[in-house]
Amino acid sequence: MQTQTVIRAVDYVPTRPKIAEGAPEEVETNGVVVALFGTAPDYRQPEFEALWQEVFNGDDKETIAYCLSKNIDVLDNDGKPVSEWRDIAVMLKAIDKGLINIV
């Protein structure tokens, strides 16, 4: 029997926010998304903006289930989504559509 490992996004929440090099101190990067994927969605690209709209306008429970089906649990220890859960969903959809290739 084969088992799958589920990645819990809450385990990737940085204890201190990551700050982009050269950015003002109050600007935070997508810490969880970068920790999980090594990059973050580029919403300047229309394809990523379209995925964001799809996720944002979609049913939250379905999106959370979609992430879990891709082996990423976006819920924290209290059962609430982590702050960047929609960005995680966008990244997973971008991988599915071949917009990015994560090795």
C-alpha cells in the first residue's frame, strides 16, 4: 500500500516575516508560498491574474479541498486557512496548467 505525504502549509509560516532584499521594512514577501514552491505567483502576468480571479471567486471549501487533493493542507492548527492559502491554490493551478514547472 502506497501512502502519500501531505504537506501542511502552516508548518511553513515563517516566525518572522521575510522581507524582500532592498524593500522597505514594512513590505512582506509571500513567505509560505516561497517556502513551499521556491517562488511566488507573478500577478503582473495576465495568466496568474486570471487564476487569482478564479480562486478568489470560487468556493472556498472547494479550493481548500483542491489544495488537499494536491497534498497541501492549507489549514492551520485551528482549522482556519493560512494567510496565503489562495496564493498556494494559484500556484497549484499554475503547475496544473503548465505555467510554471516546479522540480
